[in-house]
Amino acid sequence: MDYQQILEEIYQEIQSELTEGKVADYIPALAEVEPNQFAMTLTLEDGQQFSVGKSKEYFSIQSISKVLAFSLAIDTYSKSLYKRVGVEPSGSAFNSLIQLEYEEGIPRNPFINAGAIVVVDALMSHFGGDYATLEKVMTFIRETSGNSAIQFDPIVAKSEMEHASRNLSLAQLMKSFGNFENDVHEVVKTYFKQCAISMNTEDLSRAMIYLAFKGKDPITKKQFLSEAQAKRVNALMLTCGHYDASGEFAFHVGLPAKSGVGGGIVAVVPNVMSIAVWSPRLNRYGNSHVGTLALELFTNKTGLSIF
């Protein structure tokens, strides 16, 4: 299959859609990003990559980081982690307080904000504080991506912390139900630094290859997760990776995937490849408009869907 030609076709077909949607302007630092950009990268089992667009342009990965942090947490805590965070789709907004209170401080899944904050809290309890936890997450991402230079953007992290009222409220609510172990502000601050990690589509596609191959990086041969753990992460990406639009994404694209409000989406084709796409303008669900379209075009053109 000529993947480069397919990517070039997609690049041409999405051009008219690049002005649709809007950037995540509720985070001031993200509101300043030039909106009409696009990049897409595929990584194959042998490490070969195919890219189109601005594949070397760095952007804030935001909620995509939740997949990597959860991978680290599930490997650390195993099944005991599920006592603190569920595995069901939310069907509600990613930052819903109502659902969290109704369910007594147990987040529906690790990919909504409350769930991701609990994951960071659990990692902080295990690794001994905010600095050590962030370093562990960063080390994991550097290892999976093969890029030791990856950092977080302090300007984005600061911008998010200055508009953190709802996320702090989520954490305080969970603390009131006894599902929180560390200082609320320190956990949320660490969570924002994690979300502010900057990567490009080449880094991101490379970083997700272990999930396409049952937890093992086929390039370095390093086993990051067990086969059972990788299966669970992929299942959660399929059912919860796009918040309350996860069903629609599965319907149109048919791949386990995770989005971020920075405009990135990562997806895996089991036993074949990992994919990263980026375009900053978001649809009404908070997912990249053109990124979603590009992935739908890709699975339609290649037949590489899990369905």
C-alpha cells in the first residue's frame, strides 16, 4: 500500500475544511496558535514513517498525555487502580461536576479530566511528589517516542493554571469523597504540566506504537505494558477517547484513539501502525475537526479499521 500517496490525497481533500471549527480559546496560550495548520504521520512496525503537512511543528498534546500517564499508572498499580477510577464512557462533558458528585467522587474513566487528575494523584503517592511524578511521566514519554529532548511548555501550563477553577473543583470534590491523597493544588499543577507537554506528529505517532503491538515497542523490542494491559488501554481509547463523541468517532473512523484540545489525535491500527494527526480547530465536542475527518478518510481509503 502506498501510504505516502494516500496521505497526500488526504492532505488535498481536507484543505477546504481547515477553516472550520475554532481553537481552544478558553486556554489563552492555545488561543494564540495559528489555526489553519495540519499534519499527519504514520509509524510502521519497522519504524518507517510517512508524513504530510507540518509534521515537525510542536504543539501542546493536552489530553493525549492521559493515555501515556494511564499506561504508567496501570503498570504501577495494576487492577487496584480501578478502585479509584472506572472504565465506562461518561456520556457527559469531560469536565462535568454533576456526574462526579452523583457517582460519589469516582470518575467514570481515566480520560475525562477528573479521572486523569486521580491518575496523577495516584502516581504522586507512588513516586513521592510532584517533581518526581512529572519526571517519571516525561521519562516514559521520552522512551516511547524515542526523543529524549521532549519537554513541557511552561507558558501553556501557567496559562492553564490561571484558569483552573473547574479542575480544582473536580479535585476538591473527589477529596471530599475520600478519593484523593495529595495536595489538590500540587496535583492539578502537575496535571497541567503533563498536559502542556509539546510534541509533533512524528513524536506522537512513534510514542503510540507500543499500543499497536500489544504493549511492546516493535522497534526497540521494549515491553512497556503486558498484552492484557495494552488491550485495556486500547479498549478505553475506543470507548472513551473522544469524550461524549467517542461513539460517533468509532462509528466514522473505527480505531482506538485519543484526542486533545491542542488539536492532536492519536490512533492505533492493531498489529499494523500508529497514527498521529494535528489540526488546531476543534469541533463542538472539543476534538480536532480536520483531524477527525483525516482519520475517517484514511480508514475509508485503506480499509484499516478494527471493524
